[in-house]
Amino acid sequence: MRAMKITTNIPVPDIEQARPFWSDFLGLRDEEFNLGWVARFTDPDSGAHVQLVTGDRTSPADSQLSVHVDDVDAAYAEALAAGYEIVHPLTTEEWGVRRFLVRSPDGTVVNLVAHRS
């Protein structure tokens, strides 16, 4: 398993109210997606990005980071073998990703995710 990209997940009460700061002020103008409860804003030139999250739709806990991996099934097997706490099991979500959430030893909840081909 290899990490391809890491995205910071920022908890916000309302994505539309938070949008002007991230999009206008910080220049993260490209809205890559918006599912109502999670949206990613990206700088079109540098690729710098954040995800704003009001609350995870299917997981019992929100994640602080999303780590995009090349093989999420292998990552899940490694996490289980290492004995890490699985917060949300390996799931193919209706919005087009396969993912699971795991708690690191320091308590950080990490969303490991791969987009379906």
C-alpha cells in the first residue's frame, strides 16, 4: 500500500458559510466535489486543497485526514494485522469510493480511501 495524496479534513458547521474564507480569501477556488456534508476546495495552480466536513455520512466518527492510497484493501489488511482500531469497516460507498477509517495510536482518526476505477 502506498499513500498517493493526503487531505486535511476540517470540521465546519456549515460548508456554504465556510466557503468564502477558503475559496475567496485563500484562493482554493476549484470545488472538486460537494456532497453536502463534505466538499473539497483546491487551488487550481498549486493543487493545495482542504476538505470541509460537517459530519461523516456513514462513519460513527469524523476523520482528521484522508489518505488516498493505491490499494485500500491491502491497507485494510495491514491495519487489521497491526491491531489498529477500525472505526469504520472497509466499505464501498455510494458516492464512488472504497474506504475505511482507522484510529492511529495517538488517537487521530484517518480515512484511508481509494476511488473506484
